[in-house]
Amino acid sequence: MPQNKKEMIYVLGVASYYKNHLKDFAILAKSLYVIYDQQAVFEMIQERIKAYEKRRKALTEAPLLLMLDWNIPFKLYIDACGDGLRAALHQVQIIDDKPTEEPVC
């Protein structure tokens, strides 16, 4: 659980990478993005705690991860920032007769 405004902004930035993969991403995050306002005070009210937990659950329990296939090339997406290095490993696999690029586990 984020303890201050900087941590919340970091969490929102990391999670936004997966916005195309999470159903109702904007609805889940609406109450959290209020933090971006310069005059906003960091306060984890019940509404924000629920929104944070729903997004955390959607990110950690998402059924969208593909099984690793060593016979298919990988794509590595990286994001270097002032606080560290993040990366996501993807593959394009055929699902329902369509090529689909998703993260792999």
C-alpha cells in the first residue's frame, strides 16, 4: 500500500503500462488519479483503498499471461527511470486464430 504521494504516483505509472490489458482500467483508477493534482493531499480514504486493492488484484491475478514458448521470439519492453529499471517480456502467440501479443510468465 503506498504510504505517500510519490509512492502512489509511482504505482499508478507502473500499472498504467497494462491499461490495454485490464478491463475497466479507467474506472478502477479514477479515484486514485486525483493524486496528480498539485493541491491534492495524500489521504488513503476508503474509496481509494478499494480502488487500489481492485487494481492490485487485477494486475496480480490477471488471466492474460501467456505460457512461455521457447520456439517463438521474445520482445523485451524496458522503462528506465530515476527510481529503477522496469521491464516486461512479451511474445506474439496465435490465440483463436489471431496473433496476440501478451506478457509471458
